[in-house]
Amino acid sequence: MQGVAIITGGTGTIGAAIADLFQRRGATVVVADLDEMPVVEGQTFVRCNVTDPESIAAMFAVAANLGEITSLVVAHGILMETVPGAADPVAVGKVLDVNLKGAALVCDQAAKHLGEGASILLLSSMSAFMGRVGGAYAYQASKAGIEAITRSYAIAYGVRGIRVNCIAPGYMAQPMKGEGSKLRSRQGGSDKVREATPLRRLVTEQELAMSAAFLCSDQAPSITGVVLPVDSGQRAF
């Protein structure tokens, strides 16, 4: 991979795996997050609040100083409990602000910095199409919105030769921190959800990173506007 790759949410499990693989394949990696990360040799960390346009602009400025931005991976996201009929409005607003509005704000500013041949990749979730995931409707709605804006940006940016795609992870071997672990427990634990997948296995962050690298590479020159499930076959159900 050539050029500069930005990964928002890059200190998280998935984001860090993507950053590591992109770096090993030759990209200059900029990791953007609110959380500090241990210094990774060859990577540049930028503190970024994805709900703040000025913070996003500063992130792009740092990346542009390192070279041509060729990949943008929008991997940030939070999960908070939002039970239908009993959700905290503050939690609902925060999840939608960070996950959906934050992704849109980042993609909006990308238009100023990405040129022909560049790629944008967003992360959805299999929960975007599953109503039975209890206690997380704001997260589900935000991820369904991610899939919608993937198609919108693919059309808007396609005329400039910029591809926009999305990955929808399934049950992860390592669930999201905090509320993600609680949700996994409510679903019966890792062994239970593993048995609910056709392949009887959970998805690793390294597998998601490989899919991300493919979609952002020159091996996928005509792929744009797609949502790729990486879910051990869960969506087939």
C-alpha cells in the first residue's frame, strides 16, 4: 500500500489491527482517536474528536503533511445501552453523534484531501439489520445509517475516482469494551453466539483488517458502494 492511511478509532481493537496491517503493507499510518495509545514505531497518533469539525480538520492537516492521503478508514464507534421504551436520551444522542454524525463529518472533510484512486472505508455491524439485538437500538440505528451514507458517498465521490465501501463485522472474538461485553453476556456468551453462525466461529480483528486492506487496495478498483459482511455467514440467516 502506498501513501498515507488515516484510521479513526485507531486505538480500538479493530482500528489497531487495521493500522498494523496497513503499516506492514507499506502505508504511512495516522491513528486518530480520543484515547492515547502506546507509541507504535512508524505510526503517527493524532487526538481527534470526530464530533468537532475543527478537530477533524486538524487531523487531516497532520496527515496531509506526511504525504498524499490515499486511504481513510472510519473505524471509530461507541456502544451504550439503549433499551426500547426505556432509553436515556443522552445515551441515544451520544451514540448517534459519535457513530453516525461523526462518520459523516469525517467523510465530508475527506473531499478536500482525497484525490483520484483514494479509498474511504466505513465500519457497520451485522446488528444494523437485526432487530433481536436487545438493549442497543441506538447503536443498531447508527450502523444502519453508516450503510446508507456509504452508498451516498460512493455516488457523490465516484465521479472523482474515490471509492467508498463498508465492512459489516459479525460476532467478534473480542467484543467491544464495556457495554459490548455486557451485550455478549445477554446473548449467552461467546460459545452461544458462535453456535449461531453457519461457520461456527467468531471473527477476529485480523480478518477484518485483511478485508479492509483488500477494499482499500488497487485489487478492488471497481468495487464501490458495497457493504461486505465479514460475519462467519451470520447474514445468511
